[in-house]
Amino acid sequence: MSRVLERRIEYLRLMRQATLERGYFTVVNIAEATKTPRSTVQDWVNRLIEEGCVLVTEEQRGRHAARYAASSVMPESACRRVFTTVDGDEVEIYHECMSGGCAAFCEFHHARAGGALQSVHRDGTLLRERAGLGRREVAVGLDPAPAVGIVGVFHEDGCILQQIRCIGGPAYSLTDMMSFAEGVCGVTVRREGAVVEGEVVTRALAYVAVGIDDTDVEGEGATFALALALLQHLAKLDGVMPIGHRVAMLNPRLEGATAGNSCSYIELAVEPERVPQIEEAAVRFVAGEAVSVEWGIAVRQGFRTPGALRAYGRSARETVLTREAAEAAAERFGIRLHGGRGIIGALAAVALIGLPHDVLLDPGQDVCTGWEPGE
């Protein structure tokens, strides 16, 4: 997202909040909140007045500062974040909403529309979709037609272009809200009667999964807690969009395992050139925070899971694997391993990415029967 757009979003957010709380705002209010010169804020106020986003409620009179109000106190965006990762000729789209209801609405209508999407899955307020590159037409309209659909996905010059067709409420979201979501670089729209079609531009990020295991000892530490802390740590670094954290159960009969033998993995969307630094940061963090000296992590790029890699994850739930087997599998699939004995379970964790929670947490379930995007 450009710096100009970031500043616009920041100013509008503060102006709308002040309008809600006090009924107005002044240039001084915004200048103090943003720690920017009053002249800069005044320039933005004048610009936003021209755009129709801000109204003058009281003119300046002597030392009495002018008062302004945001023209709308609607949420600047129901969309918190919209970002994308690429793996070959497939794209994953992540859309995090402020509302579970909004996310469910999009899940329902996007799945009904089909279009460029291969699969649609929602986890709370995070909508996660798998798409193939290209364009596939969708007719939107009133029920039973979908109200919104993704008709095209393209990869150009380091960016992903989503072409979205919609009517009604989704059209309002596209025209008035999505440009404010974190991760969106730009939105362009055109109307054809009641139908709006727009193009949403996001960066083509790299998908990175980090598997973690064997960081605790009996009575001290917990791998799930360390993994969550790692996700929060990496999310603060430049070029990183956090996706989520998952817990998976491995062979419950493994001797010496704690809490039934669970491992964790975290998922990140990363600026491609930043992947090596993010990996180094993950290794340093886990090495410094793990209680066990046998900690291990596995780092893999790409959200598509080959069947043979999935088979390694299944084996880790059914048998006892060796470090040599883990290293051979990692080399075959280009996965980087770091640490001690924990690399066995860490690799199993990234071999299980994409499965639903009930399959991840029940080692008795066949991993090949669970939901997986794109299969």
C-alpha cells in the first residue's frame, strides 16, 4: 500500500472516531494525534473536503479554530486485511473481516459463484480461498444467483489482480471499503447498471509454513505457546502478514512424548525477498525460547502439499520415524530443517498443512480424507 493511501486511511480513521466521540474535530486534534505539523493536517482536511469525506461545521473565528466532521461515521472498512500468496499457477486469497457474519456471507456467495475459485473455506472471520489463474465468468444477481463472485485472478509484475463482480451490499464494500483494508494496493471499479465490477490489487506474497516441535520438557514449557509467540514475533517484522497457528497430534504412543505428542505450525505471507531473513529470525527466536535442547523447526514455502509429503505426515501419526528419514524427506521437497530431534515432528507439522482442525487433532483420522484446498 502506498504511503499516501496509508496516511489517508489514518487521517480518516481519526476524524471519524473524533466525530463519533465529540461530534467534531479540529486540525489541532488530528495534528496532536498523528504528531504531524498543523499545516500538513490542514492540507489533508482541505483535500478530504474536496473529496466529500469531510464537512465544515463551524468556520474559524479569531482564535476559535474551525470545526469539522467526517461526512460518514460508517466503519471505514468491514475488511481488516486482504492479501494473497502464490504457488506456481495457483493463488491463495486471504480476506479477514471485522464481522463473522460478513465473512460467512462472502463464503456462501463466493462458493455459490465459483468463477475463478477452486475452493472456499472460512475459519472464524478469516476467509481463505484457492484460485487458479485466469478468468471464468459469473452471473450475479438476486437469489438464487450469487450476489458476488471472483471472476478472474491474474499475476502481473509482482502483484495479484482480483476481478470481482457484485451487486448491492458487496458492491458497496468493493467501491467504498476494500481500498482501506491492510494489504490492498489499489482498487478500480466500473458500473454496468446495478452491477459493479472491480479490480483489487495486492502484492504476490510467498506462503511460508514453519513447523515446530520438541520445545518443551516434562513440567515446563509448551510447544503450542512458543509457536503462538513466534507468530506474534514474526508478525511485527516488515514484509510479513500473519495467517494463523495450528496444533496437530502425532503418534500418541511415542515414548517420552508430552501431552499426547502434539506439534504446531504457523503460516505466514511474506514478501518474497524477505523469506531468508524471516527464516533466520524464526531460528533465533526458537533457539532462544525453547526449554528443550532437542527443539526443531521446519520451514517450507508453498501451500500445495504433494501426496508423498502428506504421506510423511501420516507416517508420523502411525509409526516412529528417525531423524534420517526426516532429513531425506526434507531434502526431497526442498524443506529447510533446523535444530535437534524435534525436526522429525516439525516436518510432520508442515506435511499436514491445510487439513481441518478435527483431522489435525485426531491422530485416528486418515489425513487423506480431510478437507484440503485445491484438491
